[in-house]
Amino acid sequence: MGLQIYEYKPAPDVQLKLMQRSATATGKPPVFSLHAKTLVVDSKIVYIGTFNFDPRSENLNTEVGAIIHDPALARAVEASIETDMAPANSWDAGRDDPDQYVSLAKRSKARLFQLMPLKPLL
């Protein structure tokens, strides 16, 4: 048993397929944005929530989550997670170098922010 962490690529195949199917009246591509933490336990229980493992989430208690005991839903969510983890959609954050998917300008901006004394303000 172990832990594998995957992160979406900037342009995952699954997003491109959804965007191709989502025609808009203005001709502009739709904006997709979802930030949730999802967990499936033993293909029977689903957790969907927003809790971050940081002091702000813990201390301010502004996060929410739902625990759902439904094996059918758990299997459907599990299948969706496996699709999201496919190599065309994400990289293995424990093995792969994520910087290869990010522009030099964005990497430079992130490094600049790391040098600034912002952490105490978060």
C-alpha cells in the first residue's frame, strides 16, 4: 500500500474532449474550474470536500465536505478518478517533473514569490 499523487496537466485530453463538445453561442471556449478534494474508500464510500491541509483551513474552519455511503456512486467516482490519472490527463507528482509542463515565465514568477516573505501573511 502507498500513496500516489497526480496533478492535472495544463491541457489534459479529457478537458479538450469536453471543450470540443461544448459549443457556445459566442464561439469562445467554455471556462472550466473545479477545486475539490475527492477520495474513495474501499469502492464503497466517497468523500468530496474543500478542506486543505493548512493552518488557514484548520483554524478558520471555512471548509466543507460530504461523506457519502453509496457503492454505486463510489465506483463511478473511482472510474472518473482513474480517467483523470491517465498519462494523457495528469502526471505523477512523485515521479515526474511538473516543470516540464509550465512556461518559463510562470516558473520564474513562482520562484520570485517564493523569495518574498509572504508565508506569514497566509
